[in-house]
Amino acid sequence: MLSIFDIFKIGVGPSSSHTNGPMIAGYNFTRLLESNLTQVTRVQIDLYGSLSLTGIGHHTDRASILGLLGNRPDTIKISSANVALQKAIKKSRLLLAGTQDIAFDYKTDMLFNSDELPLHENGMTISAFDKTGVLLSSETYYSIGGGFIVTAKELAEGSDEVEVAVQYPFKTADEMLALAEKKGLSLGSMVIANELTFNDIDIIDQKADQIWRVMTRCMERGFETEGILEGGLNVTRRAPNLLKKLEANSVYEKDPMEILDWINLFAFAVSEENASGGQVVTSPTNGAAGVIPAVLTYYHRFIKELDTKQIKDFIAVAGAIGILYKTNASISGAEVGCQGEVGVSSSMAAAGLTALRGGSNEQICIAAEIAMEHSLGMTCDPMGGLVQVPCIERNAMGAMKAINASRMALKRNSKCLISLDKVIETMYQTGKDMNRKYRETSLGGLALIHLAPPCE
């Protein structure tokens, strides 16, 4: 079993698989070099497949260098790290692991290869050489979605980590529901009981509060920050202006549909911060980081103010759904399209919201199933490899879908004909059948539209 805090992680934008994952890979490689770090005079990063094809737009190159400088997504000090990053790129000097000063030529040491490595669409190899050009160490990493990194050996042979024995183990949604019914538990309480294997209850409460705090601060920055998102598409940040309009109109107008504008606002604010490289909560990916904060803030603002217990229950239920997708399918846009990112986040949000609204265990899974059922086949084709168009609006649509899926599930009397397990299986197979050019490669779909449309 994974921890729910493997699904909800603090990181930096714009992408979990293309930014956070490569940064962790770079960091892990410096740990691999510890015994012979002083002998290293050159490092080379080879990016493959989707990491190469959309790498510049997703900041994969920058993130890899930041990792080699000794940074991790959850602890990075962005301002000071960016100073070291610019030194590496512009002055051709890289402080490996923060201590070993070496030459670095971006043009020859950062290589973009369009072919894929055999085990996954997101592959990269990092190599270190001594002053005579002798290879000291090399490792191939795969970024498999949500910021998870594995080596080639781990992916080919399976990780040698010891499986954690939780109190209520399950591998499928059906097993999860049956076990909860047998024990007379809500899904939230059962998942928290499992989480006690990883953390004591005080730490769980602290982590849940921290997740909510980072989400809200990210949203607040999105409300306040105006301007154009970098990358060349000239996408204007829409959240600040939308907030001003809503605050002005709410005094004079009564529009029963205005709540949709607020939900859009919440999602825009977080997604625009993610697109600019700000700190976000990966949930389960950065490309989908706006969905869950938008749904939680909708509940917090329009239904009932959230407290630690409610936040914890939401994260537990949503996290359990995310774990099911992570272990039985994929949360990588490069592997299964955006159905594995915004689709999964919408499914998680629908489940968590249904739990907050007092839904039964079965209704929770029905809500998760509905949200994914109507996300099947969603492509991942961001324009210019940037997590901007259609990603920002897609987060808002994912939040809307989650809220509606929850409402459908809560008011349903008949039995659902499609199980959550079946839709997870179908999502994975759909992604595998999807043409490669529609899976985060910038080779097809909207990604081929190089000029921002008038609506943006």
C-alpha cells in the first residue's frame, strides 16, 4: 500500500512527471556519486520520449539541473536555486550536489533525444565523467507520473522495497468496499487506520493541514498575480481580473449560475500558479493541481467551513482513489493521456466531496466512477509543451465534473452498472490504445496549434 501522502505531495510547477520527477532523479544521482563526487568534472543528461519532446515547455531541463545542484521539489528554496541555475546555464558552471564545482555546457551536456527508452514514455539517463572522460557512473530513470521516479532496474524487475503491512489491505475498489462493509467502517476511517502504519495521528493531522495551507496560499498568489505567463503563447493570467469582476458583480447582480464562475476562479488561480513554476500540491499530478483545491474551496466557501477532521477525511478518501489509479492503471499523461491526470484528479475530488457530503461508501465509489467514465479518452496535447492551453481551463472543467459527479451519486437510487474497478481498467487500456502523438509529445492535437487562439 502507498501512503495517501505519496499521492498528495508538495512540489513546484509546471509538471509532476516532467519537472518534479527529473529534479528528484538529478538529486538521487548526486547521492549515487557521493563516494567519488570529487572526481567528477562533467555530467551529461539525456532526455528521451516525452521528457525530450515537451521538456523545454515543462522545464524538464531546468528541473534536472536543479536536482543536480542538490534541490528537491518539497524543500527547494526557489529564489536561491534559480540563481545557481542561471549560473549553470549562462556561465557554464554547475555546483554539483551543492559542493563540487564543474564545467557545464548546456548545448552538449543537456541532450534531447526524440526516441523512447523501452520501459516507459518518460525516460532519462544521467552520466558522470572524470577529467580524462572516463565514465564514473550512469543511471537511467523513469518518471512514471505524479513525481514518482524509478530506476530502469526497479521498473524492469520490480522494486526491492519491503511491502508495508497495513491494517486493512486492499488492491481494488471492490476489495476496499467489501472490507469496509465487513468491518463496519467508513472509507475515510479505514484509510486513516492504514495511514497510521506510516505516520502517527498527530503527523497525519499536521500533513493534512499543511496540504490545505499550501493549496490555499497557492490560490491566494494566483488571485493577486497579474501578467502574462512565460513560454511564448502570451497567455494572460485570468484569475485576478475574474476575481475583481465577481467581487464587483456580487453586490449588484444575482446570478444563480455565478457559483460556476467562482469554481472556475479557484481552478484558474492554482493552475496559473502551477504554469508559472510556483509551489503547488501534486494531486495526483501538477498538471491537475487545480482540480482538488477548487472543489475543496467550493465546499469551504459555499457549503461549510472546513476543519482539520474534514480535510483529513477528504484527503484520505481522495487519496485512496488516487492509489487505486496509481497501482492499477497510471497517472502519467505521457502514458495514458490527460484522463490519467485531470481525469484521475476529478475522480478523486468527486469521491472526497461525496464523503464530505455524507455519502455512503458505495456512493463515494459511484461518484469516482462517474467522473472518470466521462473523462475517458482525454488526450494530453498541451500547446508548445506548456501546461497552459488547454490545461488551465481543463482543470476548471475537471472540478465542475467532480462536483456534478458527486451530486449525481448522492441522488442516485438505482445500482450503478459500471464498477469503479472496471472504469479504472478501461481508462488504462484506452490510454495504451491511444495514438502516441496524443500522449504528451507535442506531435498531435492541440499541441500543433502554435498561435494562442483569440479566446486565450
